[in-house]
Amino acid sequence: MEKKDESYIARTSGLKARDYFGYALGDAAGCLVFSLVTSILQKYYTDVFHLSPLFIMFMFIGARIWDAVNDPIMGRICDTVKPSRYGRYRQWFLYVATPLCVLTILMFMRFPGLGGENNYIGTCIYATFTYILWGMCYTVLQIPYGSLASVVTTDVTERNKLSVFRSIGAAVGSIPVFVLVSFIYQKRTDASGAYVYGENGKIITDMQYGPVIIGVSIMAIISALLLFLTFALNKERVITKPAPREKGAGFKAIGTLLKNRAFLAVSLTAMLLLAGQMFTQSFYLYLFNDYFNANWMNLASQACTYSPMIIFMFFLPKMARKLGKKEISTVGVAFAALANFALFLLRGMEPSKLMYLFLALCFVSGLGLTTLVMQLWAMATDAIDDIEVTTGSRDDGTAYSFFNFFRKLGQVIAAVCVNGALLNMNYKYEKGAVQSLENLKKMYDLSTLIPAVLFGLMALILFFMCPLSKKRVDRLQVEKEAKLKESYENNIIDIA
């Protein structure tokens, strides 16, 4: 029996603790394997597979070109297929859990005969094949998972909390990889068993294959188990009907997205955010190993980056309701840019004296970035709401496929920055290589200046381009109620 006394937003909301926990598990599962790609994989390719940074850069770019085709296809599949008895989006968690687990392990497998020093061409082919297949599989997870937020609840306050919990899930899923980093290095010795020292007077350490593949396998299996839990604990409250399979409907939906200023601004911000995060996670492995000779800093830096979430998780949603998500995030990312530029200005200090100050400024940078990271997904949903109330069009799968594609463009930027920096400093990737002091100084400069520029651009986009001010988002909630009523009465959606 229809409840006459409740608004349509109230009828499609009402999340409990189980819902927030279940939604957070989805990004914890995804980030368990994604963090391996954003951090270890780059250095694994250079130091274990012994592939050149130039090849790796072009491989990453080629994979993203394929994503320009692959992602929209997955988005349209989500929007046009008939929902199963499990709903439109959460069913995909069942389908993707096992293949994603297997491909993650294969991506890091080193079969006999593989390795740049033995079979360079064959190793390049294997790395490219497994990386692209893994990326396609990850798309099958991420687009339905991102779209799920739109049908789990329509209430803006609950969506803000969902975004916070998703960010916490992502942080929890990202931590194990940096614990793993603490166990995958071994001090280099010569034929006599004596330690080998670099030009900076520190003992050289090398990444070891055995601990890597064991850690990767454990994380991949846990990720699959968490995806099954994500499926069980989530509920789709808005039951969307399949989008029409009209000729040119997909291109029309894409055109609508690209004309919306809010969607473009949030997508560009997400692109630069992921570029900055991936750059620091990948390049810091080189920095802490080769420049500071202190691999424990990998885990410490991530603790500094993610610990601000503990501070913000309790009151950021209230701050967002009072001050606005855009307003808080703009100030936060500007602080992150300044913190990284301050690190660049400290480049003349002795590494042993700089490391603790470096970590302190990492905490300041993480504090600023957290204001955006914990609200980004809610801002993306606000942008999709803005499209719906202004155009009447809502294709969540297509929208998240393009949002996801912008994030993958961020991976391209990160790949270009990481490998461009390695090429610029003439990084030695051959087996037994030793980095020069001049190379190490360039490494530090690029590791701090590049994030400062990326985060500074984010602040400018949010301030000048993004229209999702607090007033606009409050007005969206009123307009969305009318749109939900219209969609329900016209049999476009059902309410669970």
C-alpha cells in the first residue's frame, strides 16, 4: 500500500548501519587490488620484469585508449539490460569477483623465461595482455559500483555519508599493500656476501618476487570474498527501468554529460585527484627506497595520508551540510598543494634530517585532500542529479562510465608523470643498477613539484568551474523530489 504521507525521497532512503558498512566493503574490495596497480606494479615492472619506463608509459597510455571504447560500452550495458532479481547493479559483483581475483594474480606472475633480461619482447607482450584484461575486468566492477549509490538512496545527507564510508572503505583496502611493501625488499650483496652500497653511501635494496606474489595472491582472494559480502549487504531502493535501445541513444546520453558544467568540473577534479594519488603512491616507492633508503616510510606516509579520515569521518558530513561540499574541498586541496610545494622548497636538506618533516607535511597534504576524497562520490551523484533536473535525462551507468573514464585519464597523467620523471632523471632499471647522486636529487624535486601542480589545478577547477555550491545542491534536493514523483507516476522507476 502506497504511503501518502511520505515524500518520494523519504521512501527511497532510510539507510541503516548495515547499508553503510555494506557499501564501504565494495571499495575496500576494489582498492585491495587497485592499490597494487597504483603502487607496486610500476616498480615491479622496472625492477622485477626489468621493463623500460618508456615502454611502461606507452603501455599504460594504450590501455587507456582502449578504455575510451570499453568503458562507455559497459555503461550502456548497465543502463539497457533488464534488471535481474538482484537488481540492476549489484548483480555484477557476483559476476566479477572470481575473474578479477585470477587476473590480479596473473598480472604479477613471473613464469619461467619471463623477465627483461631473458625475453624482453615476450615479457612486454605478457605484461600488456594481463594489464589490459585486468583493466577491463576492473571496469565491470567500478561502473556498477559507482552507479549503485544513485539507487541505494536519494537523500543528499545519506549520500554524503555513503561517500564518507566509501572513502573509509577505500582507505582500509589500500593499507595492506603498504604493509606488504615492508616485506618485499632485500639488501643487495655481492658474490662474497658483502653488502653493496650506492653513491649516497646507503645499502642498496632490491624488490623480491616471492613475497610480492604471496602478498598479491592473499589480497586478491580477500578482495573476491569482500565482493560477495558487498552483494549480500546492499539493497537497491530505486528500481530503474531499462533505458531505451534507440539508435544513437548512447551518443545522445554522452553529449548530455559533456555539456553539463557540474559533471565536467567534478570529472576533471576526480581525474587530477587520481593522477596525484597514483603518482605519489608509485613514485614514492622509488623515492623512499632510492633517495631516503627507508622503506618503512611507505607505510608511514600512507598512515599520514589516510589518518585524517579518522578526524574528519565524524563531522565532515555536518560541515558539508553547513558550509557546502565544494567550498570545503576547494580550501582543502589548496592546502594540499601548498604542503607539497613546501616539500619542494626543502629539497636542499640532508635526507636523514628531512624524512620526519617530509612525513609531517604528508600529513598536512593528506588533511587537505581528505576533504575532497571523502566527498567526491557524493559530488559526482550531485552532478548526475543536476543533469536529470535540467535535462530530464538520467543514465547512471553511462554517467559513471564517463566519470570512471576521466579517472582513468588520471592514470594516464600519472603514468606520464611517473615514467617521464624516471626518464628525465635517467633512472637505471637494469638488473644490479645503481642510481647516481644527480639522479636522486632530480627524483626528489619531481616527487614534490608534480603533486603540487596537480593539486593546485584541482583547487582552481573547483573554485572557478564547479557550480555545485551549497545553495545549488540544496535547491537540487527540492527539484529532485519533483522529478522522482514524475518518474514514478510515469512508470519510469519503481520503489522497493
